[in-house]
Amino acid sequence: MIVKAVDRAYRVMHERGYNRVYWAIDLHGVCLHSNYETGGYAWINEDAPRVLKLISDRPESVIILWSSVHDREKSDIMQFFGKHGIAVHGINTNPYELGNDVVCVEEKFYFSILLDDKAGFDPKTDWKSIEDYLKWV
């Protein structure tokens, strides 16, 4: 269940004294309908933008979209999310966590939580579960 992953990320943040939770969120199939064309963005359901806004409004949250969209589309996607009051901090990259002598983030960026339909995320139920959890954290 996705709430276990979210709870773990918040526990780790508190236990280690971190001040951020990094949300890697797949774009198509999680946030938006897959349309296999440029533009024409449509939310997958009404829960997605509401909960993304809730996540975005939390001071510890960093939203990183995870997608194979072409580079030419990234600016439009950032604007689409921005129009809905959702701050996106990067697409396929974490601008805050850079590599060091122990960690290499050039091929896999650092995240705390991964929301991806191919990893079991179900937008029909999991957005609401995250919303319910965040209301109590």
C-alpha cells in the first residue's frame, strides 16, 4: 500500500533531521491520461490535481515528475502544473541532491517516494489514501 511508503519517507525525514521529502511522480497513468501525443493534457481523475496541490503546498515537499516525454514538452508540462498551483521542481532530475563521493545521481536521481502505475500505484484509490495520510502528518 502506498501509504506505507509515504509514512516511511516522513519517518526517515524526522529521524534523520532532514527537511525535505522528494516525491518522484510518474506523469502518465498517475497524474495525466496517456494520450501519446504532444499537448492535450488531462488529469487522470479529480483527485490527482487536488492531492498534488496538497503535496505542493507542504513546505517539505519537492515534486519531481518522472516521465519519458520529449524535452520540447517539458516547459508546457511545467506550465500546466503551475496553472493549477502545483510547484514542480524538476522533470527526471532532483535539483537539490547532487552527487558526492558516496552517491552518484547522474543516472538515478534521489527520491523519497515513487508514485508510478508500473510500480503498482492506482490513481483510483491511492491519491485519496495519500490525501488522508497527509491530513494527519
